[in-house]
Amino acid sequence: MAVTRDVMIQILAEVDPVGLIANGAARDAYAAEADAILELRGVPTLTEITGVFTVSFSEPGACTRDTARWIVEEMGRRSV
């Protein structure tokens, strides 16, 4: 499952786990998280994705498992 960086950023902007985009941030506000997810080996697990957001935002639960599941599903749909 491979998506480009731009697609990963788009996926995260669409799901907007912590509301950055809804609060007026730029569409690439999740670029660091996109990079961290793309650095994971193989198909990312839900725990790995939620962990990326926990570390980035110093807040457990910043990204729910349901949101992480949606991210993984979208990565599969949009893979090149």
C-alpha cells in the first residue's frame, strides 16, 4: 500500500483528527504526521497511526481508532 506524500496530506486534511483545518489551518497542517505515517513499514496498524498523533499533539486520543481505521482504508483506496 503506497500513497504519495501529497495524497497522505490530503487524507489527513479530510479527516482532520484534531480540528486544525476546521480552525483555519492550511491544508498541509498535517504534513509532519503524513511523513511519520509514510515512514512506517508495511501496512500501518491502527495503534501506529494513533501513536503518531499522540506524540505529535501530546494528547492520547488525539486520533481515535475509528479515525485511524478510516485513514488506513483511504490509503488502500488511493494507493498507486
